[in-house]
Amino acid sequence: MSDQNSTSEEKVNPGKKKLAMAAKNPEMHAWLTAFYIENHLDYYTYPSQVATPEQVRFMVSLGEYERYYPCSDLMFDEIMKKGGSEYLKKQYKVVLDKILALIEKKIEKFDEKKYLSELIRIKHKHETRDGLMIPSRLEKRLLKIFINRTQIEDPHLYEKATRNWRASQALNSQAFRDAFNHLEPSDFLNASANISGIRKLVGVLELKRLFSLCHERSLWETDVAETFTKANYYTLFERDITGNGLEPLLETFGIVESNNSIKNGNKKKILWLANEAGEIMVDFMIIRYLANLGHKIIIAFKDGPFYTKVDFYDAQTDDALTEALEDALIIKENNLSKNDLIKMLRHYNSTIAINDGTRETINLLLATKTFSRVFKEVDCVISRGVEQKHRFFDTHFQFTQDIYNISEGENNTVEIAYKPKDPKVIKFSHKNLEDKANLIIKEMKDARNNGMSVTFYSGIIGSIPGKIKIAKKIMSVFIQHLKKQFDEAYIINPSEYYEPGMDADDLMYMWEIVQRSGYIDIWRFQSYEDIVESFQLMGEKVPPEWVGKDATFSTGCTKEIKIAVEVQELHPEMQISGPSVEKFMRRNEYGIGKMFDKKLIQIHSQIK
């Protein structure tokens, strides 16, 4: 039995097997590194473009030495074969044919058409000669060449607008409304004999009818829907829904009750990944339905033109889309902080639109920080279409959220697939973090009421890569020393409040609530003298990497000194001690999810 499981695991997870092999084989390791570099997906080579490993972990649950790649395991396995893959060659040809067809369709002049076609062929041959390129990355590069050379900003702008208009007309037609609202006596055969049961049945029926249209391309690719009758739509509603995702999705929405949905009050935050123009109008009907149930939906659009995929510009200019998004909050900030994001999720519109930062089907390595933080904060992710399904389901990678996919199944069915989040993922909701912060504030308040002075100690925890354990020890030793020196002092040691699964975003969010409470009497920032004294107390010499370090070397402390200054303006009696404020301003690059300055990890990697 174990042998069968082993064989099955290798077939299902070829990418995971290759990653493990690369760690032991220098030649394969080099090929793997070249794969990331050539696809412009290596953070250390392209730090301004590629997400940090910490940012990726907001979305993907990775092992200690595991690296995420934005393609299926099958595709990755073929690339790792080092050329000669017939499957890979076929996929490269699909990309080439698609671009050449675009040139044929959009360019009229013979010479210009010939020039562009040859240029694309040359670049295609160059990019694919080593067999390192992911076809989706190749497609992006070739499409960018087309757009840059022709100055046609969006080759499919008119087609997308037409699709959206057609779908909008169909879904607002009297025939559709009559069919959607129509009920047959047979629809109630399985209903409970009470209002609650009937309400649940109607909710399931409405969503199933909307799901049945999710890939009905006749509504947006042709004008045939202009002649649709009530009977035509009713026939479409009878389409079968397959896959393992319908029941858990209905539970997530609170349409069907479960212990989980009851516990969480049924109000969910949902990340919806927009896909094709036209079908997005069906999506909006589902989204409006969910919003009416009290859920909050964040819709992620593509960064810019990508064939007929709906993009962020469309969302702000296309008449059908702007009407559908009339009451939505449009977030244009690509680096929204956790604090600002939570405020928006808590207080603003039920529908929010963001830009995912990419011009590919799914590429979590190039997603914006805002998208990554949204992914981390929501309760589930709904992806759309077969291509998006490949990225999430045809891979061994597990994610930090439940992933659903709605796409066309076999035999003209609608398939709803479900991939549960990694059970090892520890998630701290903003409510969890606020509760922890309020508990600390209560302890501070009680200490002050008992005549004690409250000191908050800010210092280096993760600012020296790989030294978190010793950093926490240094802080704890020194704070114990301070407690012996001062009578009636309540000193907060932040390192004692860290819990497995917390990242810098979580910690900074929690501590800012504590820090702005007004109960701090002395805010002490770690000095180099503190560090020297700590090592002396431990009977050790100061290691080279700690020489000259103080709180100004911590990007978290740099953020905190700004908070301290603001708090002091409101509470002038609070004292700030440690390095001068001016010294902190030299270091101001708090990386997403990081506990250390992103410049330091670059230096550290070069030394290694």
C-alpha cells in the first residue's frame, strides 16, 4: 500500500520531487536558479519587481526550503528536463500562433505585418532556445513587444466592451428576469416545511442558476441572446454543476448552514479573481447577491491589457463595468498597509476593486503588495476559468486560503472545484490581534493603577537575518536587568508575545494598538550600549554582526519611532529614550511581511 501511495505522490507532485532533488544536486540547483532568473521571477535578481519570500508566504504555504513557481507541476517538470520536451514545444507554439493571429487581425499594412511577424518569431526563437521559459511568461513578453511596437495600447478594447455590453443587455432583459424568478412546484419537493427551509432552498436555487451561466459564451460572444426567450434561459438553468466545491461554497456563503458558518457569523471576506470580459457581468450578479447577504467582496482585475481578460483600466472606463461598480471602492494604491487595508475592509463598501499587478493568468510572484495582503486577510479566494484553475489546482502547492474555481466542466457542465487551505496555516485575524493588544493594554492599565511606571522596550528582533533567537535572548536578558534596577516598573518585552505563525505585519498591527493606547510612561529604544551590556551579562563577547547595532537598524523600530513621536504629541508626559530620532531616518524600508530591512537580506545573500 505504501509503495502505491509513493508512486501516486510522485505522479501528482512531480514539481515537489524536482525541488527536493535540486536541493541535493548542484547542477540541477543551478538550472533551477537559472529558471527563476530567466523568467524574471528571482527576488534577489529583480528585488523591485518580484515579491519577497515573506510576501509570497502570505499566499502560499511553503516549506523551509521550498520555492513557489507560477505554473502547473507538469509544466515545471517538463522545463526541469532541460530541453527536448515535446509538450513544452507545443505550448510554446500555441503562444506563437496566438500572437501571430493577433498581428494578422490587427495590422493591415503588408510591410508592417511582415516586420512584426518576423520580429516576434526571432524573439520567440531566442526566448525558447534553452527551454527555460514558462509559456505564460513568454506570452507576456511577446504581447508587450506587439503593444510597444504598434502603440495599440489595448488590441481587444472594443471586443471587451462589446462583450460586456452584450452580457449586460442579456442579463437585464425581461426574458432573463422572468426565467430567473420563475418557480415550478417541483422546485419545492425537497424543501423543509418551514420558512427557514424554503429560504435556504431559494438561495441555493438562485446561486445555481447564476452559476449555470458562468461560461455561457453565447451571452457575450454573439448576438444570439437578443432572441432568447424565457424558455431559453430556463433551459440554461438546468445545466449540471459538477466538482467537489458546490457544497463547501454554499456553506462559506452561509446559504447552507454548517458548524463553521454558524461560528463565524456567516459574514465573509471574499477575494474574487476576475477573468474574461463578458463573463464578468455574470460574476457581478453573483457578487451583488453575496453583498446583499452581508459578505464583502474584493475583485482583483488584471494590471493592464491581456487579450480579452478584463483589466483595471476597463473597470474604471467601460460603461457596463463602471455601472456595475458604481457603489464599489476603487483602490489604486498598490502598497496598501495592513492597517489601512483593515480599515477599508471594516468600514467601507461591500464591494472593493483592486489591481493584482500582473498581466498574466495568475502569477503570485509578481502580485502587488495590496493584492498579497488582501489574499492573506480574506476568508476564501474564488478563481474563474480553466486557466486559473491550472495555476491553483494542477500544482502540489498549498495555499493560505480556501481556493474555489468556477469554470467549464466536461459535457457542457459547470465545474466548481475546491482546494482547502493548508491545515498547517496559522491565521491571526485582525480581531485576534486586537484582542491580544487589548489584553496587554489592560495589564498596562492595571500596572499604572497600582502605582507602577509602564515602559515599552523596542529593539532588534529580526533585523539581522537568521539571528532572531539570539535577538530575543538579548532583549530578555537586558529587560530582566532593568527590572532589578528599577522599583515598581512594569516593562513590556515584545519578544515574549511572539506566537508561531505571526509575521511582521501581524506584530506591527498588534503593537501599534498597544503603543497608541496612552498608557506608556517611558518608551525606550534599544541602544548599542544596551546590546553590549546584554552580552556582558551573558558572559559573552559582542559578535561581529552585532557591533554598532541599535534600534535604528530595525525597520520595525523605524516605524515605531514615528508612532512614538505622534503619541508624545498627544501625551507630552511620555518619555522617549535611546538613539536620537534623526538616526532612525536613515533606514526606512519596512518590507512586506519582513522582520528586517530588505537591504540587509540583499547584503546577506551576497555574502553567502
